[in-house]
Amino acid sequence: MILDGKAVAAKVLAEVKAGAADYRNRTGAPPTLAVVLVGEDPASAVYVRGKKKDAEEVGIASRDFLYPDGCSQTELLATLKMINADPGIHGILVQLPLPKELNEDQIIAAIAPEKDADGLHPMSLGNLLGGKPTMVPCTPAGCLQILDHYGIALEGAEAVVVGRSRLVGKPLAQLLVGRNATVTTCHTRTRDLAAHCRRADILCVAAGRAGMITGDMVKDGVVVIDVGTNRLETGKLAGDVDFASVSPKARAITPVPGGVGPMTRAMLMRNTLLAAQRQSGLA
């Protein structure tokens, strides 16, 4: 079974569109997302354009704060302070990665927690760890949304997460634990990665290495969530999972592209709407 992220994302976006229309009717203004982009990274620029398109389609206003390479830490912090204080902006997304000369941790921590649409503020991650999530990081939330949409049982399942980033691996592991899965987190220093992967009922891969999980590393009937998005020399996109060798053994698998990617943007729209509703006392 192919786990179609585009179809699931379309369902989420339809729900957000209805919620945004209701919000506008009740408050007289749309939910609004501020997007902060520093530099001219082509992949980030494409992603931001996609988010802007999604926002327009669901009735969320988008305000862009674009800065060239060389933007200082002080200037960026001042921008966030201004956005935090603007009651007309409900969600804030700082497009990552930031240029290396900027302190990413300090920038993320400067976002008002109630406007943390990306779910990466230390308070948001702490609430997730405490079992009472407020804003959930978009990609992990999208992974769970796909699993739920297709009725994949999580309780008691052996789940293996390959990757331990703040953006995906760590929060995804916490979400799975919160749903009563038994979770193993693997990474670059894991001994015998294949042995861990073969135990997985649910295998989530977010390591950023094209084709690193092959068919001999999984058991029959596994459910695979491939978060990887790698640009090959041919220009094609490839996941962290070798689809050709893994898919014949999998009960269900996400494709790349068309799997987790569309869900990340859809969950950002959902988080923005939720932030607006909470700030207006509607949720």
C-alpha cells in the first residue's frame, strides 16, 4: 500500500480552509503567518513559495520578511521582537537552516511560544516531552497524521526511528512513545543499524542519506515512513529508503516525492490556524 501524503495533506488543508473561514467570520481578519527567510538558498526559497501558495489556498494571510546573506543576529532578533508584538500576526516560521554565522538556537528561542508555528521553540519541545504538546513540529506531526489516516496501529508496535534531529527524529520518537509504541532511536553511531531496523513494525527514516535503508534491512510486513528528501545528481528526488528493494517487503510505504513532504506544509497551516484560534480565545 502506498501511503499517499498528497491525499492526506489535501484532507488536512480542506479542514484548515474551513477553520480559517470560520475564524475570519468571527474575528473579521484572517489567521496570519509571518515567514522569515535569510539568504538565497534555492531549496529554502522554493519551500517558502510553496508555503505561501498553501496559505493563499486555505485563506491564511502570509507576510514575508526576507533578508539577504549577511543579515546580523541583532537585526534578526529585532525583527522577531517586532513580529512577536504584532497582534495581527499569529504564527511565525523562521526558515531553516539559517546561515552558519547566525545562532539558530537563540533565534528560535526568541519566537513567542504562542506564535511558534513550527513547533521548535524550547517550550514547545518541552511540552511535547512532558506529554502535553502545545505546538508539535510539522514534519513529525505529518508522519503521525499519515499513519492515523491509513489506520496503522501504533499501540504496542515496535517503532524504529533512524535520525535524531531536533526537527524530526527526536520529536517523532516522543510522539510515538506518547501513542504507546515501543521506540528505538538510531543514529550515525548505532552499532548494527540493520539489526535494529529488522525488528521494526514501523520504520521511520529521517537521516538525510539517499537510499541508506535497503530491502535486506527490513522484515516482511513493515510500515515505512520515509522522511528523506535528497536531490540526486540526475536532479531527481530520492528518499532515505531504497524504494525499489524495500517496497516489495513493506505492508505500506510513503513515496518520495509525494509522501511526507506535502504533510509538512499542511501541518504548518494547521498550526498557524490553531495559534490564531488560541490567541483569540477560540480554542
